[in-house]
Amino acid sequence: MHTSLFFSKMMSLLAVLCLSVCAVDFVEIQNADFEKSQDGLAEGWKLGPGFRAERGVGHNGNGGLVWESEEPSAKASYTTQYIQLETGMEYDYSVEVRTENYHCDKRVGGVKIGIKTEDENGKELGVYMLYFDGVTSQNSNWVKIGRATRAIKPAAKKFKIFLLVPEQSKGKVFFDRVRVSPVIHPPVDFVCTNAYRDTVAEGDITFFASINPHKDSKELKAVFTWTAPDGTASTQEASLPSPGEARLTVPVTALAKGTHDVTCSLLEGDKTLGSAAIAVARLDKLPERKVWIDRHNRCIVNGKPFFPLGMYFGRVAEKDLDTFAKGPFNCLVPYGGLLEGKVLDWCKERGLMTFCPAAWAGGGEVRSARDDAVQRAHQKIREVVAKYKDHPALLGWYTADEAPVSEAKLRAKSYQVFKECDPDHPTWIVQDSVVDLRPFTPTCDVVGVDPYPIPREPIDKVTRFARGANEAMFGVRPMWNVPQAFDWGWARGGINPKAGRFPTDDELQSIFWQHIACGANGLIAYGFHCYVRDYTIHDFDKYWGAVCKVATEVKKREQILLSVEEAPQPSGAPEHVPCRTWKHDGFVYLLMANSQDKVADVTITVGNSAWQSIALEFGEPAKLLPDGKIQVLLPPIAVSMVKLK
């Protein structure tokens, strides 16, 4: 998670949305409505400090649960119950909450509900919870809060649902109607294309569909249907390259001009299981845009290729922007907002571009999927877009930060509002999981993932996340990924040696180049505001110098990374050594990144292997073998880029 105080304040505005997919058959929860109680105890529940069951305090005057404290609580208080869930499934969980003279430290996010997963010995494996959301209002009417889990991992054997009142809370909180239900995805979830905003003029276009066939389905096939140039319906069967994917490539000339629906239908024999559609526009010429994504997944700014290389900020101070502008970066993400446009002006003066953090635009209105609430949220998006869309320093809209999958459908609707209001700037989302990333494909123009492995996880998490993101979104969305360039101790709001450490120089280099080797088209590191909270304690010069060093290494190769000349592809590398090639200025460049903490002896074939010479661009040296293959001995987490002629 991104964990700045600025972020937590912003995230407290984010909506608790209803599930994006159909849910049926509630999971059995003992005494879910707190009707069975005696002497303040609720049957089936383990009540934490301050909790009691009481008649007449629930929704509509029925039984309910109460938490009460006259003084700020020293610790968080939980009420829990073990329930039965199935691995591989996703679940919606919710509770209805009301407050009375309630006060809390809003930085911790208020009253929450969640589910903990444990192994067979009771060791905690993970927590699904409303992190920065939850109820913080002093006096609120009944409101339903909840989210959805991700797919339950096979190692999970025990499942505990909990109601939480955080530390430093006082007043009264009432609970009722706890619900958990499995998420059932439709047979065809959505359709997308490899064309930017589904607009084409020439060449080929590939249609993709996210499909969810039943595991016992037989004689399965998917067909795409679209309007042909003569106005008739054209239908063609798609390939099924993976259990969740249907794919078909056709020439653009096979589509009628104008905007028409392309539909994917999933069939089992002669029976149609379900379908979904997308509007595709065929034009004579692509429109001119200020900022957009070309067919090579490159960002184009004012007609020129642009490799986003930046960092996250909290609330932007002009003096900090002066320091940042001296580094190798060209853009930033200001969590603290644009300060009524001042940040945009400051960036323009310094030759920088910035995202507008619109992830929360209208979010405070949406506590459900009610049409009126959604319309209010969309109106706020329109107001934000109208205010900033014409500024020359605007790079794009930052529209989601680690959003739960339960919000995907509503975020897809919001994305349509951004497209309608601003054809000139892309939207970018960042997620902290690739397991449930695919449903977010229709919500954005660009995706990013933020694996932060140091120090608790293997550094190859970067490769696993980057590859997983590309696969989840069918390879149709460019990746502007988020390298870790901070110490978890800082991110937690202070110096805590046990919380983490800053990556070493070698780790920083590995993290940045792993992302690129796995296909990243931009890098926005997290986070500059961590450095400037206290220049002295955080040894600003040391850590700022370290991140500038590796970013400068990337910037020096900017023209290579932006080249779209057709390059021969590498093969033969082990799974833990991602490789990528580019062709530029008469040379072929080969990048190799050892993502594991052990030596890798690698021999790679590039194209037809007819290479005459090899030179080191940076990193570990490699040699050209007599048969034209490239051999390199990569130390743990080491990187090498060579140029071949």
C-alpha cells in the first residue's frame, strides 16, 4: 500500500461501492443479525472490549451490536466469528453501521469490516479489509460498508470475519446485518481491443474478451460479431488461448466506418451462455491529441514520444519542486492535489508534467451503486476535468490507486466519463495485485503495478507483478509501473528501524530495470515526499542521490526505450531472467535482468544470431559466442545491457 498521511486523508473519501458482479447464496454466519443475545453476549460471536449485544438498537429496531466508550480507546477492538469459505472463490462482505457522538483519528480510517485468512495452524495469511475507508462520521444514519475479497488462496484453511473499531475511538457505534456472499462472474465479463480508446484507421485490430466458462463446460467456443462495410453482420469464431480469454484479429477494412458495437458471445454447443459488447470506431484518420498512446504502447506528448519517468509527491511545495526539477525526472504524481492549479503552473515553469489525482473525484458521494449517487460522482468528474484539461503541463488523469475489484464495474463507467470529457489525456490506474487485475482493463488507458519487495519479500516480486499485469490485461495496456524507492519505516510516518530499509544501489537498479525488461513503458517511483519529511533524519542527499543515479541510467537510454524499429526477439533465457530487445540507430540492444538472489549463467539467442560484434552498454559484461549467441554470467540481481551489430 501507499501509506503517506496525505494519501490516507484522500483515501478516506473513496467510495465503498457495491459489488461489480452478481452475488448469490449468502455464506452461513451464525446470528448474523444479532437477534440471539443474552446478558450482552451475542450467540456465535466473540465480542471484544466495549462491545455488547442489545435488543432494539439494530436496523428497524431489531437486535444489534453496540460498541461504546466514553474515553478514547487505547487499542483497537474486534468482534469476530469463524466462517466457511472456499479457496479460489471471491467473496463480498458487508455490514450496516450507525454512529452516535462518535469520534476517531481519521488517519486510521474509522469503523471497518474485514475477513482474515489463516492456515491450518491458525497462522494469519492475509487480511481483506477497508483500509482507509470505513465510517468516521460523528453521527451517521445506517450505512452499508464493505468490499470484496480477492480469490482465496489454496493455503487458506480458516476464515474469520471481524468488525473493528480502531484505537483512539470514543462514542457509540451500532452494527447489524453482517453478510458474506460468493461473487459470480458473468460468462463474458467484457470486450476490449488493442487500439487506443478503441479507435482505428488502418492495419489490423485485435478483439479480446474476458470469459468465465464453467469448469465443466464442453464444446465451448466464442464468436465475435461486428458490422461489415456493407452494413451486414459479420461473425467469426475466436481462438481460446487461455481458459479466460477469447481473441480474434481482423483487418480494419473488415469493419464498417463509423462507430459500431463489436460483440463476443460464449457458446456451449448451440447454447449461448452470455455475451458482452464494446463500441469500436473506424475512422479515415486518427484524431490529433495532446497526449495519447500509440499502437506501440508509447506515450505521445504533443506529437513526440515520451517515456514517463517520475515520482510520487504528497502535498507539493514549490521549494521541493525546485529540488525535484534538478533530477532526471520529467513528471510527478501529487497525492496532495493540484492546489487550485498552482502545481500545474509550477510544473510548466520547470519543464515538468504532472498527473491530476482524480482517483477520488466524486468518490465521497458514492456509498452504493444508486443511480443518483453515481450521477453526482460523474458530475464531479466533469467539473474536475473541465477545470484542468487544457493546461499544457497535464500528462493524464490518475484515476485509481489500489482499488478493490468490487469497484471495477463502476470505475469502468467513470472511465467512459473521462473519455467523453477529455479526448486529449489518458487515464492511469495503479494496483497492488495482479490476481484480480483483469476486471480493471475497461477502466483505464494505462495500468501500473507497485510491488514493493524490500526488505520482506524476494526481489523477483517485481518480475512476477510486471509479467502478471501484462498478461492480465492481454498486453493491450501500456504499463507505467511504480518502483520501490523508499524505506517502509518512512512510509509508516516516522523512523522505525524494524519497519524496513531503503533499497541498496544494486536493488534499486534491479527493481527499475526488471520493470523495463518485463515491458514497462514508463516508471513513476514511490515516493519523493518520503524523503522530504525531514531532510536531516532521512539523510536526503544520500537517498535522493541514489534514486537519481538509477533514474539517470534510464534517462540516458530514453531514445532506445522509445524506439519502434522492429527488433529480433530474445530466447533461451531462464524464467527468472526477463529479457527485452530494441533496435535503434543501427544497433540491437539486449537487456537482461537477473531477478533472483543467485548467480545466473545465461546463454541467449537473439533473432537469427548473425551478430558480428558486441559492446557493453551498462551493467555486467557479456560475450559473443562463435555461433552468434550471447553469454553472460549475472551475479545475484544484476543487470546487463549490450548492443549488437
